[in-house]
Amino acid sequence: MNDLTPDTEALVQSLAQRVALLEDKLAITELMTAYGPAIDSGSAEAVARLWTEDGVYDVDTGVMRGHAEITAMVRSQAHQSWIEGGCGHVLEPGHTRVDGTTAVSTCKSQLIIRDGDSFKVHRVTATRWNLEKIDGQWKVTVRTSRVLDGRAEARDLLAAGL
């Protein structure tokens, strides 16, 4: 027997929807913040698992498609030299919009590298994460990053997330 009034049922339904949205946003934030530790430790498989099997990682220096190409980038001599020299990828919290089982999150990221006894920001990028919830788990379908060097393309990425 249901003892809830229509107003109480509506409130419970509203709260359930709000909690689900918060859980989705938290899961997306955790996915995004897992990228830095994974990429900086050289954990190639962990980086690739953030994406769908056919996911795309589009950086201004090149486009990687699928787990094999993403894994190869992490294992590449170029990336390994960043790790061996001392580096850290730092992302700001994303501005995330969830629409059912898809989401878009926009943020900026920094690559910080060791420079002698100190560190310097090597690059700052505008980043757009397109995500999909598959079997209850959020995955990146496309991540697009463009260096914020004054070109309109990077600013347009940020503006599209507003």
C-alpha cells in the first residue's frame, strides 16, 4: 500500500532525478581527474580505458583513434621523455552538461614540466570532453584539446561549453 501523497511522490521523484544528475556529474569529474595520474604515471591501459573502444583523442598535435593509438601515444618516446623529465597534467573542474546518457564537459588543462629545480607551465589548453554513459559507466567518445595561444579555435571550444 502506498501511503505517499501526490505531492510527496512528486518531491521524491524530483529528488531522485537531482541525485542521479549529481551522481553522473561526480562520475564524469572522477573520470576526467583520473586522466592526470594515469597519463603522468605512464599507465597506458588506464588512459585508454577512459575512452570508448573507438574513442577519439584530438589534440592540436595529432588525432588518436581507439585504444591502440591512445596506448601507443602514452608509450611513445616523446611522452615517456615528459614523464622521465618530470611533468604533471592538471585539469580544472569541468563545466559539465548532462543530457540523459550523453554529456559534454569543458575545462582548461595545463602541462607543467620540471625546469631545473623548479617547474613551469609548458602549455595551457582548452578542452572539450564528449562523453557517453554505457552500461552505467561514463566513457569519453571524443576529447578535443587546443592550445590557448590566441587562436580562435581554442576560444571557440571554451565558448561552446557555456
